[in-house]
Amino acid sequence: MKITKEQVEHVANLARLNLTEEEKEQMTTDMEVIIEFANRINEINIDNINPTAHIIPINNVFREDTVNPSFSRDELLSNAPNKENGCFSVPRIVE
């Protein structure tokens, strides 16, 4: 597909880009290459290809969710500079 300079200017305008004449010429060439590549990909026969989310078979790799002992509330608050009703107390920052 042939990309015109006017099309590049239109896309640049939509993207709010101020391109120099040299950049417009380069973008015209680059966009033609990108569209040609996309057209080549579209020509590939994928009729017998199953859709995949991964290129290799993958199973659930998550570990079992187990309950482990944790710190008590008093241990967690032991180094807090201020605490109130079993919670951290911090200065008000919004009035």
C-alpha cells in the first residue's frame, strides 16, 4: 500500500505532532514498510493453527495457598511511634 505525504500529515495532525519535511518523508517510508509487513503477515495460512495464549503448554504454576503463622498485632505495633485502638496512628494530612 502506498502511503502519501498527505496521509502522514493527517496522522501527524491527529497525534498533534509537528514534523519537519524530512521527518514526513521518513515517516512515509516507515509507514509503508510497517503496512507491507502487516500485509505479509495477513497472507499466512492459519486455518489449521489452534489459538494459544502461550507458545509452550503451561499448567497452573501457583503454589498451594496455605495458612502460615504470622505476627501478632502487638508485635507489629511494637515499633510504631503512635498507636490508637490497635492501629497505627498518623497525623492528619487532609483538612
